[in-house]
Amino acid sequence: MPLKVGIGLPQLKTFDPSTAIVRAARAAEEIGYDSVWVFERFMLPADQSGPHGLYQMPDVPWPVRYGGVLDPVVALTLAAAVTSRVELGTCVLIAPLHVPARLARTLASLDAASGGRLIAGVGAGWSIDEFAALAPRPVTERGAALDEFLDVAAALWGPDPVSYRNERWSIAPAEIAPKPTHRIPVYLGGFSDAALRRVARRGDGWLPTGMPPAAVGATLARVRKLAAEHGRDPSAVSCTFQVGLGGSLAAVAGEERPPYTGSIEQIVEDIAALAAAGVDHVFLTVSNVVDDMDGYVDVAKAFHARLRAAGLT
């Protein structure tokens, strides 16, 4: 099967939210992309020292682009309203930052309103500041909170009467609608052993980023082996890779070029290697390398044309 190729929507503060999402989503569909994607970031903390650093790594600064990120559900709803074909993906929603039933119903509503085009990519999160500001449970319980969301979502997306109870939430038997138009695929992010085992047990797919193609292939093989050990069809666990772009898209000389850097042609070579490693869907974070919508559309067109010329789409 051809590789599916998507594009991240321009949620960053350098883009006008009143026009950029609509233009980008329409352009993605017209160009021929298979999907559009959003991510979640609530804040850019002023204090990034110690455990407040990126991924809780001491004193590692957050990317400046994480300031002023447009709400992912708002962005995806705008995109859904002006498209009819592209899939609508989240990579990722940080499920533990939300009341689980509220998030599950929101996603069901978005899927129903879009005619069944949603891919629900969710993760456990890592920012102690975001958890302190939003989360019903502390950051130390983020894995359990993600599992809780998956349980609640399965109940709400299933047949009525819906009911659910644990030590924290109680849903009395009730009709809860709208239901999703289709079975919403749930993709899970993360690289830790616990995260990969959760993908193997519960995920329809895995959402990696930042890994070389060979490492992606090896890890995906491990996840599928674990899925088989849980009695699942390993081929049912798919993989969507976020190609995180950065820099100028200028060619990089030498054999030591980091993956997903350099020219469009070089990055397409990396994407071909991902496809050979078993990845079936990729998406490009184009808004990381441009500052305006004309540039966004031009780069989106150039990538898609090169991917098509390489026989990948």
C-alpha cells in the first residue's frame, strides 16, 4: 500500500488563527495530503530550571514555538469544517490534562461532525507545570490517568446505556451522544517501556518521532511482538511517524547528516527509509520551518511533489 502522508496544521503564534488553519486545511486537501494533524501545548513556562525543563530534563529549554499554541480541538474543528476527505489526527492530546469523560465526548462529537475522519492520538504528558495548572491527577499518576481515559472513552464510545465507575468518577447508566461515526482509532505516543507495552496492549497505532528509521523499525517490531503475546494480531498495530522539521531546508553535506534534516530531497530519502522500516503514515511539521502562510503552502506543495516523484504516495 502507498504510504499515507499528512501535514501538521499551523497552530503556532506566528500564524493568524483567524485564517491560517482554514487556509492550511484547504490547501492540504487540494494538494493531495491524506491527513492533517494538531498537537497540544498549554503553556511556555518562564521558569525552565530543574524539573521544569523540557521533558523534565534539568535546565533544558523548551522550544520558543511552544508559546501561544492554538488549542488543538479548536484547530481540528476548523479544519474539519472546510474539508471533506483528509483524516484529522491529534499527535498528541495529553489525555491526563483533561477530565476523561469530557475529552471522550468532545472527540466523539468531532468524529461525528467530520463524518468519521478522526484519529485520536493521545499521550501521558510530562510537564509538571501543565499538570499543576490543569490535571485532575498529579503528574506522578500520568500513566494511570491515561489508562483511565482509555477506559472511559471505550465506555462513552460504546452502546448506550453508558456506565462507568472507579474511585474517582461515576457515570450512572445513561444515554450519552453523539456516538462516533466510526470506530475511532486510538494511537499512543511515548518511548518508555511502559508506553510501548501500553501500545501493544491497547493501541491501534504508535506515534513516534525523532528516532532514526532503523530504530523505528526495531522498536515497532518489538511492539508488534508484545501485541502478539497479548493475543492481538500484530499487523493491526500501525505506525504514524511525526517528521519534525527544523532549520532552513538547505542541503546538508556529509554522511553524518542527522535524519530529517537538510533539503526536501534528503528528508524524502529519510521518509522512504521509514516506509521500508514498516511505517505506514507520516506527517510533516511544516509550520516549524516557515513564518507565513505563503511559505507554508509552497513547502507543502514541494514536499508532496517530491514524495509523489519518489513513488511514496
